Amino acid sequence: MGHPTKLWGYVDPCACPREARPMPYFNRTYRTVDGERIDGSWRHVFIKNGNTNYLTDLKVYADGMIDCWGLVDLATFRQKVAAGWVATSYAQGAPARLAGRSI
């Protein structure tokens, strides 16, 4: 029958310990560093720049680097989150933009 945590060849993340969970299957990305492929995953976030929130992709890579309008390490990313520069939502009624359009 196969491994109980697998469904159609994909590991069920809920059945794995948190540290062993795979990156989301459908949100895969990668970057190349010195000819080596670094796998990653992405999700949508808001970047607050001035008074406007911009919907953009947050990319997290296997080597610990995070791309949120620039490649940063985890410590710098935590500072950006703590400062409110990166968020998964924004205040109702606040201006937001996507690729040059208001949303």
C-alpha cells in the first residue's frame, strides 16, 4: 500500500514533524547561485512602502535566504516583519497596489 503519509507520491505535510515538512508543491521556485540550483517556495505578501501596500511574492529558499523586494537573511527578514514592512494582510481601507494597479 505504501507509506501512510504519502498521497499520490506527495508527502502529506500534516503527517510529518514540522522540521521534516516539504515546501508546498504548487508554490515552487528556485534561484541559481554559482551554477547551483537553490530550491524554494513562495507565497503572496504585502510590502508596506510609504502609505501604500504592494501585493508581491515572498520567496523562501532552502539555503535560508528570503526574497522580499531584495534578498535578505532570516535575521533581516524578521526585522522587516517586526517593523511592519512585510505582512500577510493590511488594514481595511488602506491603499494597496498590484503591478501598477490599485486593488
